[in-house]
Amino acid sequence: MSKKINPYGFRLPRINSWKSRWNLINLKKNIYEDSLIRNYITDNFDNKYTNDIYIEKIAESYIVIIYSIRPGMVVGKNGKNIKDIKDFFINKKININIYIKEIKNIYINSDNLSKSICYYISKRGNYKKIINFIIDKAIQYSIRGIKICISGRLNGNDIARKENYIMGRVQLTKIDSKISYSKSLSNTKYGIICVKVWINF
């Protein structure tokens, strides 16, 4: 069971917290506005710099917290990007307040690691070299283990295959274990390469 579903949702709400918080009143409207905010941010910002997005609704206004490894790229020059977001949702009659938080330990953030690997693959880099480099960096922090799975037509081979790289212990079956999970896709001329990262804290 633990290998068939998302590890984040598998541990809700015992270990992890919800990424969207609002009441059940006007459920249809809240779901629509939540998905609109989330999709607009992911579509209009560089996917490499935006990681987790937390949305909370208080009264009639939304609080949006964006976690990023480079907050300056998200904010833009003189806060232009944030202003554009607010102007867009003001026209939609949605009031939002945006806060940007920086991710300091980039090597123990699964979303950042999976996107970094996909970026190097899209630049035709050696995936084994970058994966081994990331594992060596991540294991220096106080984590119990890390697992990286990459699948697809690796190095342009005719037959797709899957490779796993594991260091330490990654216990997916224990609900009490804190797991950070991310999945990213890289579009290459040979097809789509899928990268999955698990980090056990």
C-alpha cells in the first residue's frame, strides 16, 4: 500500500499538514479558487524556483505562502511578479496576500532535488553523476536515508528502464516516519524521463 499512493497523503494528518486550509462552507467556490491560485502560480513562475505552495482562507481573503530556493526570482524586480498576481486576482474579485519563504537546506528538499535532476537531464547531463553528487550532499545532513528512482529512455536507449539509488534507510510502510516525496518530469527528444525522490528524516 505504501508504494502505491503518495507518501505525503498517506501520512495526513498524523505527520503532515494540509496544503490547503479553508472551511466547508461554499465548498465548490473554495475548490475552484484554490485550484485557480495554485495553477496560476505554477504556470506563470519558473518551475525550478517554486516548491511548496500553502493556501489558507481566512474570512474572504486568502493567505498564500510560497516556499522557494531563490525568493528573488519569484518576487521579481521591485516586486513586479507579486503585483501582477494581485492585480490578476483583483480582477477575479479574489483578495490574496502573498508571502515568500526561503528554503535554506536545498539538499534535503525532495522537490528541489527532483527538479534539479530533471534540469540536468534536459541539458543532456550525465544523470548518474548528478544523482551521486546529490546523494553525497544530502547524506551529510541529519537524515536517515534517501532514495532516488529514475525511469524512461535513459541516455537515449531504445528500451526504457528504471534505476534506483538508495543510501540509508527509507521506510515507506511506517506511518510515523517523516517522508519528503517529490515527482518531476523531464521532456527530452527521446521521450519523458520521470524522477522520484524520497527523503526519510
